[in-house]
Amino acid sequence: MVSLSGSVPTKVETKNTLTADSYTVKKGETLYSIAWRAGKDVRTLANINNISAPYNIYPGQIISLTAKTSSTKGPTSDKGKNKTKNVNKELKSDYKNVANDKSGEYGGDSGGKFTKVKVPSLTQKVKNWVWPVNGRIISSFSNSAQGNKGVDIAGELNQPVKAAAEGLVVYAGNALRGYGNLIIIKHNDDYLSAYAHNETLLVKEQESVKTGQVIAKMGNTGTDKTMLHFEIRFRGKSVDPTRYLPKK
């Protein structure tokens, strides 16, 4: 539970990003949280790993983070298939459901939905963005390799943190080292936003949220400053949040 920004003069722990070719899933993670750490669009990881909606993954599963070159493989024996089925059956209780697209895959019909809740359609733009908290920006966005991938906003302990736009909570937890208590919201197939270092999380995964809805309370977990680290990502890539948020 620490700060993300390397430019803020606070006690911080190294952000836990993924740069290897593959990753072993740990308890509490979703395909969205893994894609976030790898800096990739979740659709890319889903396609690489042949994972269809609702993007079930389980602890111990190996996720490829880069596309592999095609190779010729011999037929899989029935014995091997049965072994895989048995392993998946045993681990089914550890599955975490995330997105469930209406068409079963991306690029299909508009009007997509998630499991049990409605979210903006596949082609719908974010209607408007709002500031997640009121406060002074103490660290701005940077495009450099080790730069801040969002903005850090100072505030008060337990200050309300609001959803910057409507969408669906696709991650809520603290399994990502370097982010503290983190919430990730999917707004449509292109945009995600993240809210890190919270004291308390007030929403759960698969919960639909409205623009401006209070989703957490600001915290100072792992740092000597109470602040919110806020990010917006477009197709998996970090973008400057101030380009989208209203001018103060």
C-alpha cells in the first residue's frame, strides 16, 4: 500500500509492473489487474491467451504477456485433455468473473454488457469526466519511462473519492504492490480509470457506478502524504488525466 509516483518526495515502494513474457496468476487478481500492470489492453491479453468472456482466470494459471510466434504442434492426446479438464474443474472455485461481453468477443455488436449489470455500449463515448477529489496536484503526469503515469492529488484522510465517469468496477483490492487499496473502473472498451492508495474501498467488483458516485475514502497507505493517485488509460496505455478532466 504505497505511492506510485517516483517524483513525489515520500517514502515509497517500487511499483510492481510486469515486463516478462509471462506471468503466474496470484490469488485476488483479475485479467484486468494483470493487464493494468503490464500496460496492455485487456483485449490483447485475452486474445493472446485464448480467454473468452467472462475472462475467468485462476491462481497458478500462466498468462502470456506477449504474442508467441506460431509453431507446429502435434495433436493433443485425450489423456492430456482430460488432465486439463480435471485441473480446471478443481480450480473452478477460485475463478474470478470479470467482463462478460454480449457478443462473447470484442468487436461485435454495440450494446455490450457485463455480468448482471449494464455498462456503456462498446461504441459509446464517455459523456463527461469529473475530478475524483478536490485537492492540489502534487505530482503531474509524465511520459518518461519511470515517470508518473497519472496525477497525485493531495487531500484529507477519509476524504470522499468519486468515480470520474460512469462504468463498471473491474478490480477492487490490494493485490497489486505499489498501488495500495486500488479500484479500477471500466468506462467502455477503450477507457479505464484507476484510484490508488485509498483508506477504505466502498464498492466491489462487478458493481455499476455513476459519475460522481463516492467509491472510496482517501488514504495515506504506505506513504507520508495523504493523497489519491489517479490514472486514465486508453486501450491499455497511460494518458494525461488533465486532458480529460474539467479545467479548474
